[in-house]
Amino acid sequence: MLNVQMDGKRAIIDLRPLILAGEHPRHKVFEYVKQSNIGTIFELHTPRLPKPLIKGLEDLGLEVTVDELAADHFRINTIKDKWKLFTK
């Protein structure tokens, strides 16, 4: 289960505990993004660069930016914007 902290329209999801426990939560993230409202901003935190997660978000039509906050802490940002509607 995803632990989502809402801050206005920003959904902050810290995936580090799940990933470090050996889980692969990207499909849960994709489902959450698909079900979220247009205008939702997603801030995802991971312990390493999650290339499959980034590619999947881009495949959904989202523009993704990545910040390396520390060697073991990456922040992935994207927004479900009204011009990019999902077909998947």
C-alpha cells in the first residue's frame, strides 16, 4: 500500500521503505496516478534512480523531472495536467 501525504494538490509519496524492502511499487504508483484528479502534482521519493518508474510515467504522457537530493535519495516530480489524458 502506498503511503500518500497530501499537501494541497501535491501528493507526496515516499517509496524508499517499500523499495528498500524489496518491493517494486511502480504499478501501484501508475494506478494511483491514473485515478488522481487532473492538476495533481506528484512528488515521489526513491532510494535510487527508478528508470522503470520514470519510463512508465512518461509512457502515461507525463513530463518527469528528477532531482538527486543525496546519493541515496531521488525526488521524481510530475503533474497530471489537463492536456495529457491517459489512454492506458
